[in-house]
Amino acid sequence: MRSIEEFVSFSRARESGSGQYWGDRLEKQIGIRARAVFERYGGALARRYHSRVGRGRYDVFHAMNFFAPAPLGRVTIPEIYDMSVLRHPNLHPEERVRWFNNRLASIAEAPRVLTISEFSACEITDLIGIPPERIRVAYPGVDTRFFEREQAEDGAVLSRFGITKGQYALSVSTLEPRKNLRTLVDAYCRLPAERRASMPLVLVGGAGWGEMHWPAATEALVRDGQIRFTGYVDDVVLRTLYRGAAGFFYPSIYEGYGMPVTEALACGSRVVVASGGAVEEAALGQGLLVDPLDTPAWTRAFEQIGDEAGGETEAMRDVRRTAAAHRNWRETARITRDVYIEAATS
């Protein structure tokens, strides 16, 4: 077999998202030029890319956005981040669901399938029928910058949002129904007013697909400063928000992994996460688990985090950082490279 050099090329039309992030880290760790091609439910981009890649010399195509853009006549490894399109089609646009269903046959033909959690591996077998022996789990790694300790400018960053270290609750996710933020906000609204005033809820993330249908009290609590929507923030600000939170809350109904949870642990944060899915793997045994749809239980979790915040020590935070260190890109790259070789030689 020719030496492995290049597996995936890229389209300049869009160089962002999960596939691009994955490719960048593989390139950094094992020297493989791995970029992602993105296809938004088919079209001219796929046709152009197929023409370009079809002329290239390579052994394996790593389809970092679930599917290759078109049949390539090469060994193809799909990277499947989650199966929410099949498990919860009502939480996705109709065109995305159609696109996904139309491409499933290409996954069935793959010699290996990569995914990012044991939960997702089981879902792939259950929903598509891929045998477990053809699926490999390569957990996503955490950028080492998330392990940085408190920075001199942290206080100034928090002050931009009107919050103080150890005195706010944090959630980070796209604002869309699958993330179940409505339940979290509803639970927060049920807290006594004095509790909310002493621990505002900070929601970080841009708008996604679907209507949120926030609880009726949300607008009033936003006016009072008890709920604060920041929109998208860059990684420097994000790390500061993780480090300073009394607790990080992640109530998502369905995830392929739940990267913000591990990032929060890397920053030393205490985490409260939805039980029963992949997010438990992201919590690495460090999280307080709550039924995602049990609103009173989330309210109690807010109370518990608030009550215990004052007892947090750096030793406790170090335990979480140590757990998060098990998710590193070098191990991800090692597993991925092994899968390339398995697929190319099978």
C-alpha cells in the first residue's frame, strides 16, 4: 500500500464546523492533511468536489460530515457525530432529514465507521444496522488551552456580562429545541427570586434551527438581569466563563457526545448534565446527573450548586481537570490512523 499522505481535501466554500475542527486536530497531531468538505444537502458543491477529488491519488477518504459528497470509487470512512436525525427527526429541518435518509446506503457499504461515543456507536447499530465490529469510537479531544488556570483578565471579561466569579450558572449550546434549554429555563424560573438574584443564569450560544418557545416568565427575567443571553462568544471568553461559573448545566435531550461538558471539566467547573445518553460519557463520571425532562429535578440542581459553590476548592477542580485530560487529540489521532490502515488493507 502506498504511504498514507492525504485522505481528505477541502472546499473553500465553507471551512468551519465539526468536520473542519476534527480535520485541523488530526493534521496537528499526526501530520495528515485532513480537511473537510461540506455539502448542504447536495448541489453544485458536491458535483465540483467529486470532479476534483476523483482525479486525486489517495487511499482512504475520511468523510468528516457523515457522507462523502458523491460516490468516489475509493474506500470511504464515514464520521458519524450523532443519530439525532433518525432518532428525533422532528428536531431537524425536513430537507436535512431527507438528505440524511437518502445517503444511508453509503454508510452500509463502508468497511469502517467512526463515531465519537459508545452511545453513538450503539445508536448506529440500532438505527442503521451496522455491526458493532465495523464501528470504532474515537472520542473528541479537548484543546489544551481549556486547561489554563485563572487569568489576570478573567475579572474584566466577566464584568462585561455583569457577573462575578462563582456567582452565576452557565449553559453553552446552540439555541434550538434539541438542546432542551426551555426545560432548564423553566427550572430556573421556579427558583425563589432571591436565589435567582444571587445566581443569574448565563446562556451562551447562537440561534439554531427551530422555535424555542421560552417559558412566559423568561422575558421579565431577562429584563431583570437574572437570565442573560450572550450570543456566540470566542474561545477566550468561553474559557473564562467556564472557569468562573458556580456550575455548568447541560440539559440536552440528545447528543452524539456533548463537547461543552468536557470543556467545562477541563476548566475545573462543576457540571450538571442530562442522564441517559452520550452526555454521561462527556461528563467522565464527574457530573451530577438529572433526567433531561424532570423540571423540578433541574430546579433542585440549581439549588444544590448554589448551596455548595462556597465549598469549592482547587483540589476539587483539579480532579475534574484530570478526568478531562483523558480526552486528548493525540489519542483521537492514534485511533483514527489505525482505522485508516484497517480500512485500506481490509
